[in-house]
Amino acid sequence: MPESPTPPELPVRLLTDPEMINACQLRDFALVFRMVKKHAGIYPSMIARRCDLTPSRVGEVMAGKRKLLHMGVVERISDGLRIPGRMLGLSSRTWESPPELSVTDRKSPSRPTEPPSASSLPTSDVDEVLALVACTSPSATTVQALRSSIEDYWRRDDEYGGEALRPAVIGQLRYVESLLGRSRGGSVRCGLLGVAAELARLAGWTHFDARQFSQARFYFGEALRFAKDIDDRQFMANVLACMSLQATYQDRSADALALATAAQDHARAINGTPRVLSMLSMREAFAHATLGSRGEAHAAISEAHRQFERISGSDSDPLWVTYFDEYKLTVDTGIAHARLGEAVIAEPLIAQALHQESSTNQRGRAFHAFWLARTQLQQGKLEQACHTAVHALTPASAVTSERVTGHLREFSLQLSPHRTDPAAVAFDSQLRQVLPVDVSGSPHP
């Protein structure tokens, strides 16, 4: 039986251990790493992977041969090992939840002088204890209920962005990990591992959408390990495709291509469905386009369409790929051409897809409208581009997404040569009212 992946959160008993608290205050990472290994089962190789360090460097620290002093490294350790920021002399990290969990000492609480307020709720460690004694063994019904909640998470992610739902997703991931600790194998355990993989990918996606790339990479890695435990190569391909898309946002084009082609290799090895292969070919096309490889990008686009034409109603598509319909193929084709600078080809494709897009997919409408505006601007259609961009501001303001904000900044910068044109002035005026950012990406006062 494969070993259960290590949970992202450290045990509360370790975080409240006076020796651990003192080691963190002194930034004695030799002792911190040894305690994490002993009490949380996180071995040096995992510490290295989580904290973006080399295994040899972790070994040198644990042997007392090296000190870790750089603030960026301290932050990576805090985020990678889930050590609350205040324990290491940092500000609270974005992932910390709930912030009121005390890790400063073990003193008994003083008797309250006033009745407890309505906000006096049990902390997460108490909730976990109560859940542990109350929960029966997980069943197939448990797995189905968890899958239903994931579908709802994705729907809300499309409508509002992932910022608000991230704590719920990570909390449910921790819950599923606790169920895995009590399951004894068989189909239920496989189902729970699949759910954990989906939740980890969703957690990674919400961090990616917030441009928190290091955290996204951590959760994508967790999703890969869960999926590998059940040899779900199609889902592994899905996660690799997400990582490929993230690499394009980080201007790591070669990495994006390597990840996209690895995803296809995994899918083809088990005769992945045509819909899966079509989606993965489009990710390859994005990578080639980012590299400026026109011929290879066109070939990948053609392969995506060829695979899409092979789709039939009898295909056993995984649920996570059903979003990739004809509309999505069309708009992604347009974006791939836009990335290549082929605006004349891209504009009608994106416009056609945008006309068909669901009104509830606010983030998608914002993204695609800005891609359409960019293609129009590339062709010198300044007034039309600004008009399209103004209409994109409504769905953009409806979601909390740093990626959407990034597109706003990029388009605003592209308007710089036309800043005095009436159409550009009108767009800037609307932009300041809806999303107050200036051309440098800084908030307006």
C-alpha cells in the first residue's frame, strides 16, 4: 500500500511545543527541521521539496554546517512547512487560517470577566478532535458527497474567483487526509485519494489565480502525488497541464512546453479520451506560441481540432475535462493565434466564442474580452478595442482574481501611446471607477 502523503499543516501539538516555539524564535532551523522530521514525519527530501531547497543544503543545515539567514528563504520555510509567520518573526502568511489560533505559549487561559462573545468558537484543532470521535468510517457515499462539493467549488470559482473559497478547499483537503488515515484500502480509499487529488489541484488553481506561484506549485505537487498513488495518469496529465499554463504566466516558456508534452505522454500511455488529448494539445500550442514557434504552434492547434472531431458520446471522459467544449476550443484557438501576433485570425474566433459564453462565468468573460480588445488594438482599431475593454470591466469587477487584474494592467500599458485619445481617456476613466489601478499596476489614491 502506498504511503499516505504528508498533510500540508503541521500538527498543533508541534506548533505549541515550547521547544519548537523557541527554535522558531531563534530561527534555529537545524532544530526546526529535526523536530519536523520527528513529530510530523516530514523527511529531509520532503523539506527540500516544500521549501524549494536542495536536499544537500537541508542536510548541511541539520548537521549544523550551514545557517539560513536570507529573508526569502525564511519565508519559503514558513510557507512550505506551514509554520505561522509570527513564529518566525514574519507577518502573517496569506494561507494562515484561522488567524486566532494561538501558538505563543501553553499557559492556561484566565477566567473571563465577561460572558464570551458570539465569535468565541472552537479553534480548528478542537474541531478536528470532535470530528475524529464523531465520524464513522468513510464510505462510498462519503466520496460522492465530497465530489459534489468539488463541483460546486469550481462553479463558484468561475463566478467569483478562488480567493474567498480557498480556506474551505484547503480545510476540506485536510479533512479528506484525516479520512485517508482511517480508511483501510479498497475502492473507498481509491475514491478518497482521487478526491484529495482534485482538492489539491483546486487549491493550487486558486493560488495560481492569485499569482501566488510558489504555493500553487506546492499544491499541484500534492495533487500529482495523490493521483500517482492510484495511478490516475489522466488526472496527472491534467495537473501537468495546469502547471504548464502557470509556466506561461511566469515567462518560463521552455518549462511550459516540457510540462505540456509530458502531460500528453501520460494521457497517450493509457489511451486518453479525444477530449483530454484535444485540451492538452491546446496547452502545447500555448507553450509554442509563447516561444514564438509558429509552425509548431499551428501543428498543435491542428492536432487539437483533429482530436476534438474524434469525440463521441460513448467516450468515458473524466468530469474535470467536460468544460472543454466547442466554445472553449474556439476561444483557445483564438488566444493561441493572438499569442503568435496573428490578430486577424484571432479576432473573429474570440468574438464568436465570447458571444456564446455563459453569463455566469465572470472570470472567463473578462479574460476573453480583454484578449479580444488586444487583438483589435493590434490591428489599429483603437476605438473598438477600448469599447470592448470597457464592457469587460463589469465581469472583471465581479471576481477576485489577480490574473484578471494583471490583464487589466497589461491592456492599460498597451494604451500608453494613445493616452490622449478620447477612447483611451474614456477607458481609463471607467477603469478608475471599477478597478482603481494605474498604468504601473499600483492602486490609485
